[in-house]
Amino acid sequence: MAVEDEGLRVFQSVKIKIGEAKNLPSYPGPSKMRDCYCTVNLDQEEVFRTKIVEKSLCPFYGEDFYCEIPRSFRHLSFYIFDRDVFRRDSIIGERGGFTRATEPLSEEGRSPHSGPLKSRPPAQTCWWEARGTVNKKGQRSQGKVAIQKEDLQKYHNRDTWFQLQHVDADSEVQGKVHLELRLSEVITDTGVVCHKLATRIVECQGLPIVNGQCDPYATVTLAGPFRSEAKKTKVKRKTNNPQFDEVFYFEVTRPCSYSKKSHFDFEEEDVDKLEIRVDLWNASNLKFGDEFLGELRIPLKVLRQSSSYEAWYFLQPRDNGSKSLKPDDLGSLRLNVVYTEDHVFSSDYYRPLRDLLLKSADVEPVSASAAHILGEVCREKQEAAVPLVRLFLHYGRVVPFISAIAGAEVTRTQDPNTIFRGNSLASKCIDETMKLAGMHYLHVTLKPAIEEICQSHKPCEIDPVKLKDGENLENNMENLRQYVDRVFHAITESGVSCPTVMCDIFFSLREAAAKRFQDDPDVRYTAVSSFIFLRFFAPAILSPNLFQLTPHHTDPQTSRTLTLISKTVQTLGSLSKSKSASFKESYMATFYEFFNEQKYADAVKNFLDLISSSGRRDPKSVEQPILLKEGFMIKRAQGRKRFGMKNFKKRWFRLTNHEFTYHKSKGDQPLYSISIENILAVEKLEEESFKMKNMFQVIQPERALYIQANNCVEAKDWIDILTKVSQCNQKRLTVYHPSAYLGGHWLCCRASSDSAPGCSPCTSGLPANIQLDIDGDRETERIYSLFNSYMSKLEKMQEACGSKSVYDGPEQEEYSTFVIDDPQETYKTLKQVIAGVGALEQEHAQYKRDKFKKTRYGSQEHPIGDKSFQNYIRQQSETSTHSI
């Protein structure tokens, strides 16, 4: 979801690898071990939760999480929770007072809200007393890592150990406050001149949700060495964006300092001693008192230059004077964080660079093309492959591009046994294409079998050394054989469902390999199987959570079973002549004797023939429903009767490419179904409708279904996928009502008829293809950023093209890393790339200069306390000084 910023679209995304924690403090009990899990939070909103790792002080999580970030944030935070034997979870390093708590996990080790998706919904939060006790809901955070947004680039794509920090209520703050101060002179009845300070609390935005809601109020205090006068606003119920608009007056009497100036002229020593302090609180019904939400302190010296002052402020944590323990007392957490912020111009700005990239497939040789050059200069081929594949898919050019670079790689390959075995640009691009175009195919093919394996939980260990007491080797082998057969047949019978774009790529690989190695009859199979089995199905079986086939890592026994299945299926798909010899373990060679039959090799070849044949079938012939997304959310009752109940209930939602349904629980029969053809629009619902966040509406011909997602990331995911799958509906609306119909009228436009036309334009359409939702301009911007960051390598490659050694003699060592088949063509392309990147760099620099001139520190967009903007101002000031 992009944020519009003066002609630019700003996209934020984050990709996180949660590795492991180490040296957690021991549990105060006989076992000393802990059952811990980790959460990912945008500020204080939980958006992901790992599995529970039991009985460990060094838990390994090994989980990945990716999301598009739909709102502004200040901190990316990670909390370690501990579940004790009574299923009550506590925070490592928690201090006395109050601390944020979340719902206990279910028996499966997941949040009760959790669906099978990568993006976990948040637990409902509550504050409870933390002095040596556990809360009613049973959770207290064990320690946290909080990374400020402006510091994320320091750790970009690097495995980093972070020390866990203590958690206390006074440091858990978020949100911003709009404040106005005005100093005026007043002459009293006795003729004494007084000075009154008017403090206006206008509004707050983005306060944290506490126990599912927020009932905020503010206290305003004029504080000095010898005085402290406090006043309080009214409580605003059920909103985290309260509109206070209250003014408080404080008398500041200094007759000796009176002058006839237009404002009060403080004495220098008084300026440093007086301040306005604003504290935000959540009105709580708990016996422990109200919860602190944050504070700000403003010295009155801000009124030196003018008698009035107005600004937005970020709330700050309160310094409660408590002394920190040693940072290593709580242990540490290993993370790899990749935060990306794309500033995307309109499409015309990217035309020169985009056109240069899109003609890469037609350049002879392909090594002289712009896309191939990107792969040469990037540190890792994966960096280049991701945006290139997405761009070429968007413009329908991915098959000719991959055919060209794969053909060039085959030409350079000397041994057919090593074909496509390296991490080349061609291999990485094919991998990325399979991930994008083949994810639904992967789910349809493997998910039923994976779910059966996870649920039945049969023992399958065939290593005699690892057998548990009471297990039988022959029984385990039979269990494993049945599982392998189940998965193998699911794969080899799925050829008709393989996406067309993958089949077209496999056809080009097959033809190139057969032409290059005409004496090897099997190379046409191994060229394809090295991708579809080795790089697609086998990794998904081995780590199903990384492909969203399971919500988390499987338990150790199931993980071992899947490892054995993956090894066997990979070997079956390889069609190697001596398969038993390909196993290092003797027990695997023994087990593989079950599959030494010609029917397995024939099934693999028939499958590979089908998916690598040109014009193999009509893709519309496959009409089975595809599960796109599912999970718990809150829905408002439809009110199908005029005076029926319209309360809120938790339901299991399920979306396929045929229908959108909700159920009482997972696996139950649907309580209500909406055909995809009847979805007229999917839009956000304004918070003021029901005083609830993260709500959206699915608009049908008769009524709108109002739904509350569990967090902002999940709400965006549901809106996007529902919009994409219904995008081609002929009766889609162009206008809608952004608020609900309540009390006999629409809250947005006050129209009294429930069938009145909408009052706001619907969100602009997204691509209808549910698999390939790609923004071509955003991908071109990412490619520009890569070229710009590797500009020194581009210049070195230019030097290599101009060097005599490239033409005549052996290459110099510094140039040997580049593939340059035609120096003249490559140099020509490099010159065009550098020119295109330079033009875009100038546009970005001009935008930054214009923004610097227009933006005010203390505005709603950049409140006081925004360190990233402070750094930006400092950089721009230094740039201006240098230019002068």
C-alpha cells in the first residue's frame, strides 16, 4: 500500500529472518528451562508470532516473515515471551509496575487468531500488574529488541546479535500530540500585570490500543522548581485518535519583568526552570490504576521569539529513574532485517531505463544487455533476479529473457551433469519465477499431503541409530514408503495444473540442453528436473513453512519425516543412473530399494514431458477451486432481518478463487457464502463507524459485510487479495460509502436511504491476475537503486570493456569477475545505463531539495522528535553549505 507524497508513491516493506536467542535467564524452577516464542511488532502492534520452542534457554526459531507496511511507524520491535507450565506467559527482563500482555497461545502453540498464513494476527493486549505475579491472561514479555526506523539501514541484510532489553510500561509509548501555547498579558483589578499561559491540547494520533480499546485523557502540568500546577482533559472513549480541543490557563506573574513588548520577556534564569509537561493516560477499569501512554516536555523558552507556538510532538517514554541491569543479563537475539522504502515517480520518469531493460532479450549477445549487466555488478545474483523477474513478468517478457540467459549459460556449460547447478543469474531468475507464478500450483499439489503428514504424525525414522524405544524399523519404513508414494503421485499427476509460464520456460530449457548435448538422451529431462524437483518441490517439502504450506516450523519428528521424504523425492526426480549410490547414508540406500522400479522413472519422464511441451493444454480446463487465504477475523452480523441483531462475532474466513465464506470454526460448514462474482468492491471502513481499527467492508448487491482484521498488515492483505480476485467483475462499483449506515443514515454523507449511491470514489483497480500483482514502476525504481548503489562496479566494467586485455591478451585479475562477450556492445549498454541512472538520481535529488524547502519540523508529517527528519535536515543543510 503506497503513501502519496507530492507526486511520489512511497512503499515500505520489511523482510525478517528470526534466527535464535541465546543465554536467556534460567527459569526459577527445578527444570531451569523455558518455553519461549518471539513476536514482531510495528511499534506496539503485533503482526507476527513464531512457534513455541520448548525447554531451551537458547531457542532456535529459524522463521521468515515478510510484509508490506501500510502505515508510518517509529520502531520495529521484537519481544521474547515465556510460557510457563500453567500456560501463563511472562516477559524476560520485566520490571515492576505494569507491562503489556498478550493472549495465551492455543494447544498448537499459536495465537487463537492464527490462520495458516505467513502474517500472524496480533494478540489482544492488556496491562496487568507485574511485580512477581502473572496476569489473568497469562502473558508478560520476557525482553525486547527495539530498532528505530532510522537505524534499520545500519543492520540491512546482515545477521546481527541484539542484546535483549528490559520491558516496562514507561518505555512502551507511541503516538503524537498536537499542542498550541500562547502567552498573553492581563492587567488585574489591582493594576498588577499578569501573564497567562494558554495551553491548548488539540488532538492525538496513533495512541496504542490497550485491552482491545483506548480510552485516553491528558494531564497538562506547568512545572518549575517551586511550583507544579496540573489540569486534566475529559476522557475520550474508544478511540486512539482523540480530538480533545481543550484549553487550560496558567498564571505566570512576574511584575518585575514587565515591559511594553508584545510578549512576556522572561528572565534568562527563569526560562530554564519552567516547562509544560503533557502526559497521556488510558482510563482503566483495573484496580491497578490508569496506564501511562507517553509524555512530552516543552520548556517555555520556545516563547522567547513569539508569544504563540504550535507544533506536533512525538510522545516520549518517561524517565522513571530506575537503573538498568547489565544488558547481557537477559540474553540476545539473532536477526536479519531488510527494510526497504521505495520512492516511486510516475511512469514517464522510468521510460528510458525501463525500455533499455525490456529489450535485453533481443540484445546479441545477451551478456551485453542491461539486465545481464545488473546481474554482473550485484554482490548476489538474487538481488538482481527479484526485481528483474517481476518487471519482465509484468510486461510479459519473462520467457524470452530467461530463454536468452539460460541459452547463454548452456552454451558455456561443458559437462551435462553440471547443467544449471550453479547460482547463476539464469538459475536465480527461474527460481524467482517459480515462486511467483507457481505458488498456488505448489499449494494445490502439496498442501493436502503435507497436512496429512503433520496430522497423522506416524513415526518414520529409518536410521537404526535414531530409533526410539518401542519403535519398529519395518513399520517405520512402511509408514515412510506410504508418505513418499502419496507425495510422489501428487507431484507426477499434477502436470496439467503447472502454470503456463513455467511450462514455456521448461520447454526452452529442454530445447537448449538437447541441442547443446545431442549425445546425451537424458539431458532434456535433467535440465527440467533440476528446477522442478531440486529447486521447487524438494525445498517446499523440506521447509513447508517457508512456502506457507504450514504456519510455522513443524515439530522435530515431523521435520525429520519431511527431510526423508524430500531426499527420496529429489532422488526420484533426478533420474540418475545409480540412485542408491547417490545416498551417503546406507539406511537411505536400503530404503530406496522400494522405488527401484521402472514405473517410477516412467512417471517422472511422463511428468517432465508434459510440463515442458509447447502448447500442452488449455489452461482454462482446470476449474478446481484454489485456496487463497484463510484465518480468524471479527465480523459484524449481517442483520438480514430489519430488526435483527447486529453484534460482532469471531469467525473463520476462507477465500478461494470461487467464493468468500465464513465459518464458526475451521473445518465447519460455511455459515455464509459470497460468490466472487457478487463482490462489487472491497474498501477500508472509517474507524469512526464503530470506534474500531483495522476494519474493511466487502460490498455486495444487497448489503456490505463489515469485518475487523487483527492488525493493519492483515487488513491490507485481505483487502488486496479480495480486490485482486474480484477485479474483473463486470458490476464493480466506482463509488462507495467509506462509513457505515447507522441510525438511519450514512455517517459519511448523511444520506438517509440505505441504497443511496456512494459518496467517495473506489480505490483504483489492481491487476486482475491473483498470482502476479506487480507494480512495474516500483520494480524499475528498485533496479535503479541497485544500479546506483553499484555505480563503482559499473564504472569498473566500463574500464574492462576498454582494456586491451579484454580484446587480445589474458584478462586482468580485477576484471576477471565480469562476463564480457562483446566489449563494444557491452560498453554501449553501460553508457546508456549510467546515463539513465544519473537522470533518475537528479530527479530524486531535486525532489529532496523541494521537499526540504516546503517541510516544517514540528508539522503533522514530521513531529518534533522525528530523528529521521532531523538527520535529513542536517544532511540537506550540509549539502547546501558545501554547494555555497
